[in-house]
Amino acid sequence: VQLQASGGGLVQPGGSLRLSCAASGSIFRINAMGWFRQGPGNQRELVATITRGGSPNYADSVRGRFTISRDNAKNTVYVQMNSLKPEDTAVYYCNAAPFDPRSSTYWGVGTLVTVSS
């Protein structure tokens, strides 16, 4: 499984961005997809995930500001990020969890989101 993320960039506080992540390869292996992030000096943390059936899960820090969605026909997951704050600055990583819990999680190359005036 390969994950290709896009949509990062520089945005002012209060602004919005949408990240996309397209999966290719053995996509039948994938259950949940989502986003994690790693800010300067921080560990990688959950942002949001969504199951194949469309059930979302959010970190408390982004709930109400970020919306995750998924298009199974396009094998793509999105996260709409609104009301961005400087503390949202991080490298965002797309993630795909396999149905088989014995298999490794898939990760994409990160995309940088910078929230700054």
C-alpha cells in the first residue's frame, strides 16, 4: 500500500487548509485511514481517523475545527482544517490501518502545515 499526501502549506491563524491522501496498491488490505502529526519537539500524535464505514474519531485538540472524510471509490481520505492555530503547525502524516492486526500500519510521506502570520 502506498499513500500519497498533498495539501500542506502556509496559512494564517484562523485560516483553513484541506489535506488529501490517496491510497494505491493493495487497498483491499486497508480498514481505517487517518492523519497523525508531529510538531516541533513533539511526538507524533493522532489528529483524526475514519473507518471504512465512515465513523470518525478526533483528537480533543482538533474536535470541532477539523473534519475528516473518506471517498472509498477514490481510495482517498481528506481532512478539512478550519480555525487553524499556530499550535497546529506540524508535519502531517497520512496513515492506513490494515484489517489484519498482525500487519504493519502504512504511513505516507509527511506534508508540512505551517500556521503563522
